[in-house]
Amino acid sequence: MRREPGGAALQEAVVSGDLDALPPRLRALHAYALALTADPSAVQEDDVRTLLEAGLSERDVIDANQVVAYFNYVNRVAEGLGVELEAHWRER
């Protein structure tokens, strides 16, 4: 996200969930990540088509899917085992 234009305004839009403030490409990625995280069985071909129409390549879509799925997996494993964050993570 740091490499994308928009700086602090972009970061605030992502943190706040205000998708309308994002550029179309990032808005599509953010919406896809939220859908895949919150209700993966609801993700449909139209969701992928939206990413492609927003300018992502098929490889970009696969990469986005893999990153979101991996982070969801790791977070669920950690939560399920009661893993606590290290102290230096809380400071950030």
C-alpha cells in the first residue's frame, strides 16, 4: 500500500473501510479481500470479473487470492491456538 499513490489518505480509507475513497483498482481489491475473509463461500465469478475490469491481470487476481487466503489461514490458526502477539507488535 505504501507504494500506491495517495499516502496517508489512502491508508485512512483502508483502515476506516471507506471504499469510496479508494482508487477503483484498490477499491476492487479491498472489497474482494473483505468478501473472501468474511464470507468466502459467497465469492463468485462476478467478484473475479470485477477485479479484472478494475485493471488486474489474471496473475494479479491469483496473487491477491493467495495472499488473502494465506493471511486468513495463519490468523485463524493463531487465534485457534490462543497465540499471543509479541510485545513489540502491540507497540506498532
